[in-house]
Amino acid sequence: MSPLITVEELRALATPPVLIDVTWNLAGPAGREAYAAGHLPGAHFVDLDTELAAPPGPGRHPLPTATTVTATLHRAGVTSADTPVVVYDAATSMAAARAWWIFRYFGLTNVRVLDGGQAAWQAAGGQLTTELPTTQAGAVPTTNSADADSTTNDVSGGFIATPGHIPMLDAEGAAAVAAAGVLLDARAPERFAGEVEPMDPVAGHIPGATNAPTTANVDETGHFLPAADLRERFEKLGVDNTTEVGVYCGSGVTAAHEALALEVANLPATVYIGSWSEWITDPTRPVATGTD
């Protein structure tokens, strides 16, 4: 099954999935404001900064706790690991891909991304609403406290998130992939080269990484390119099913988008979730600049 779902496929589902709006913009305005102004009927809002990430340090978007993910999904109505879930954002799926990756890492098995997001829904004649969906009773309070990794919380029989259901790279693993496999950097070329760095205190990239801006994985409408086109793109960068592949970005958001594009192309990859913003917290780790 493709990790993507089209508007037409979503409408054709016999049983509506749990819909999750992950609208987010690094530079603002806040995603919650956009959600409040209009969203797909029945969609629950999930905040990327507070529910799909822990507070910064190290890295700008570390993993959230299992307790946070449990509470988030329970509030949205997820009752089991195989509950169908569809996530979306405004158009490009950059934020939705983060939700897709996080939810799978914590145990969901049936998560798909609405290709083209809310823009595609509206372009196909879909209406938006400002009506809020019902919040599930008894949800665990969302928290990112240091002791919040317990997976035994009582959520009235709902889904309990547990970490580690898909592989993940740490800094040492990312360095190893860069040396022996293919490590893709999903950021813009000028950030990869170290020419500019608008978000982090150190510019450059992990030595041995290959630049593959994830913006090139979607067309002008925000839809992902066809699988064959994505596969051709990644194969030109040295990716195939015989090589270990890792992906990273600035803080683990667009890296998930790159991983989603690779999944569409049937070229699985492992995400370095800490990404560049975590890499540079250790001054002994090397930094490269330029295009090589």
C-alpha cells in the first residue's frame, strides 16, 4: 500500500479514517490559527512543535515522549495500532510527513499522507469547516516531562504508543552511513553548502553527505512526483536497494518528507531525527562546507 492517499481515494473509503491536520509553518503564522480558519471536516489538529517533538535541546525537534504521542492519538480517536489514520497539511506534506514518521515510529501501522494536502482537497471541490471535532474523553494530559516515557498509562483501552517500531539513526549512525552508504541532506543547496544558515548557529553539512533538496520531490501544486520519477531521481544520487540510505535535514522535519518520497519510490531510508541541529551540539563532530 502506498504511503500516500489521493483526495479521490480518501472520499471512496467505506469507513472514514482518523483525520489529522498538521498544518505548520517554520516562519509562521501558527498552524493552529490556519486550522481554526478552516480545515477538512472531522480533522483533529496536532501541533508539530509540542506534540510531534519534545522541547529543543539537543536539536530543535527531538523525539516526543511516548506519553505525549499516546495522549495525542487518543484525543484524535485512535484506538489501536491498525486504526486507519490520514495526515495532511496545507499542501506540500512537509509537516504531515513528520507526523507520518513519528506515528509509525511509535507503533501505528496504517498511516497515510493526503497527497497535495488541504490545497488538493479544495481544488477537488472539497469544503472546509471551522467546526471542531469531538475530543475523546479520558485522554492522558500531553506532557514532555523527563519521566514521561511510561507506556503503561490508562487511556481507557486506547492505543498505547511505544518507541522503536521503525529504525532511526543517531549521530554516530549518520556518520557511518555517510562513510559507507548514502546520506542524503534534504535542505536547500545554499544551506548544505554553508553559504547561509538561517536557523542554526553553525553552517555546513555532515561530511560525506549528498545534497538532495526535498522540495524537488513535489510539483508546483505540492503533489509528490510519480514513483518512477522519484526513483530515477534518487538512483542518480546513488540510492538503490543494495545501499544503506540515511536522511537528515535541519531538525528532522523535512528529513521525514525525504524519507516519505523514498518510500513512495520503494527505496526505504532511515531518518537521523536529530539532524543538523543536533549534530552541531557536539563541537568534536566534523563540519563540511561547499558542494562536495
